[in-house]
Amino acid sequence: MKSMKETRILACAIDLVVLLSLCLLGMQAQASQSTINPLFSFPCDTNGACRDGSAPNQLIQASDGNFYGVTQHGAGSNQLSGTLYRITPSGQFTLLFTFAPGIDLADAFVEANDGFLYGTAFDGGATNNGILFRISKTGSGFQVVHSFCSEANCADGGFPDALILGHDGNLDGSAMFGGDASCACGTIFRVTPPGTFSTLHVFQSSGGGAPASLIQGSDGTFFAIAGKGVSRFSRDWQLTTLMTFPPIGFDPCGGSGLMEAANGKLYGASSCYQLEQLQFYEASPSGKSSHKFSFDGKHFGFVPSLIQGSDGNLWDNIDRRNIVFAVSPATGKIIKSFAFDGANGSSPGEAPVVQGSDGKLYGTASVGGADDGGTVWVLDAELPAPASAVAAFTPTSAAVGAKVLIRGDHFIGSTAVTFNGVNAAFKVLNRNFISATVPAGATSGAIAVTNPGGTTASKKSFVVK
């Protein structure tokens, strides 16, 4: 029996599928001695029972430097219940939790500022329309934060999909269904940890369908693939379309993998069945310009969510092509690719690639490995460790001894935080936030964070009172 996620993917295949040319990959992809190695293969017996779960999905690197992930199939059987696990960068695996049967884990998994892991499931809950859950990194304290479609006429949405950690420390996400009774086109919701839920936006029929790839840009603006293309949300959640994916004949086009690069531009992938092409696109957040880089081809696959690696290129994996690849944001060309061979995994496109604090790429493959239960894999593509980025801090001024919340990126593995050169006590909360204490002897100046990629200072000065 197909899971709710598999059914949703089949139903929305036009919006998620991208096509890729085998010929062009051979001509354009750069040869490399690096290979994808299985960090852990999920063990299964001859009856298909997998003691640690199988079909791994989302993977994140948490504040302790370890990776945490979920599987779609439960431990000891092939039920769609799923498991939570921890794995070290060296491959030491620990099973932490087995979810109740009927919970089909989805495309969202984050570490919040309270130190807990939050995620979504398409199934389960009071109406079996999905849940948002909370669990500790030890596997204890599992809690259903919200059961979707629990409000009249499913006004709170159903089938939750995206979930991100916002600039304010709240969790923002999208649901693929529900909202407006006449449309059921989806919603955008917010959760304030540990569990205050609110609906921020309900999509109308004129807005064009369920949202996907929700992100928050560097200036705080939210973007998503919604309507007929890439859309920007205003402060009151009104949509402005930045670029469209117009239909070709009777065949629609769709997009996936939306992200904002360091240059401030938006990138993603789109596909059109009739054109039979993969298209990487570039769009301005203001909507003033957009550009598509086209590749002719005849091969299907999923691009979950592009990331920008420390080499400046855009990285992801593609499902049915069974590769990890790098795309140049300047040309849209695939300049590197690394293949799965079954032993190291297969069908990696359920979840995006993660760049660890050591510079290596990590991810999951839903099948393959020693017993075909899937793998957690690692790829040393010879990328440097990513440098931290200090974007903002709250408050902007305080006295010695005060707590300051620093927001940015690539904070995992940080070894020092300084206030105008004076070392401070600090705690890494997750990839995007650090809590630091204004140290004695500090004077007004930049806040700097040191990680394996070097030291990066804030552009604005913190004022010591």
C-alpha cells in the first residue's frame, strides 16, 4: 500500500519532477576521484524487518555536531511508522525512538532554539491529516504539538510539508491541503516553541494552489513556490509573483528546490513535461529580473532543495538519476556529479544534501545499502569547511553579563565568540542561532564567531552600555 507521502508525490508529480540529460551530464560533469560512501546501512533481515527502521528521509546536523534523522518505515517491520536516530560524523548509530504506526514522516525536520527537534508527518493525528511533533535529542519527551485539520472545515490546513526556523526563533511551515473551504489550497502556519500554533495565511483559488519550498530570505521576506511560479509574501501575506512557469501546450510546468544564495538571488529547479528539460532558474527577490538555464533531456528525477556549498556552487541530489551534483549559479551548468551504485545507496531524492561543519556532504538514500534498507551517506567533495555568517543580534546593546541572541548560519562546531575581540561564554543552539553572554572587559564593536571555516565578524557593531 502506498503511503500518504507517496500518493501525494504521485499526485503532484508535475510540480516536483525535473528532467535531466544523461548526455549533457557526461559532457559537462567534472570528473572526480571522490566517491559517495555509506556511513550507515540500515540492516534488514530476509523477511524485510529492519530493526532500526528503513527508508531514511530528512537529515540535519544539530548543535552537538551529531546528525539526526528520521526513517519512513518503522523498526522491526515495514510499517509506515518511522524511527528517529542519531549518527555521529564517524558513523556511530543510535536508535532513539520509534513512532506510532500510521505516522508517515514528511519533508520537515529542524532543531529549534529550545534544543528540541521538531518535524511533520503527513498522516496521524486526530483526523489523520498529519501532525507537527516535538522530541528531544535523546528520543524522550515525544509530543504532538498540533494535529492538523483539527479546526472546523480544516481551516488550519492538512498534510504539513515545509518547516523552517524563522529569524525570530519561531517555526514557520506550509500545509498542502485545507484552509479555505471552497479551495482547500493549503496554508502557512507558525509555531512558537514549545507549542503555540497559529495560521498565518490561507491560500485562495485565485492564488493558485498549494505552497511548496517555503523559505525566509536574508531580509526577513518569505518566499515560496506558489501559484504559477515563485512568489514573494508581503508583511500581510499577500502574494506577488516574481516569475512564472507557464504551461507548454496542455502540459503544466512546476518548480522545486527554492533557496536564496549569498548573492541575494533566488535559485531553484523547474520542469516542463512537453519540453522534456531540466531548467535551473535565477530570480530577483524584487521581481525585476529572472533567468532560466535550460537543458534538453529525457530523464525524470526529484530535486528536493538546493543548498549553496562552501565552494559557492549549488548542490543537491536527484532521485531517479541517482547522483549528487553541483550547479554553477552563474551558468546553470552541472559542473560536478557523483553517482550512487546501490551499495552506497539508491534513490536519494527524498531529502536535500547537508553540508556538515567539516565541509563534507551528508545525506540519505531511501533504498540500497547492504540490506536494501537505505543508507546515510557521506561524500568528501574536497569542499572547505563552511565559514560562519553573522547576520544580526538581539538586543543590539546591553551591559556586561547580559544574554545576546546571535543569528546567522553555519554555527555548528563554533569554537569562539568574541565581543570586539573579547572572548565570551556562549552556547550553540542550532545551525542558525548562538546564545552568548556579554563578557567583562568588552567594549562596543563587532561580534565575531569562529568555526572550522574561520572567523567571521558582524557588519554592525554591538554597543556595550
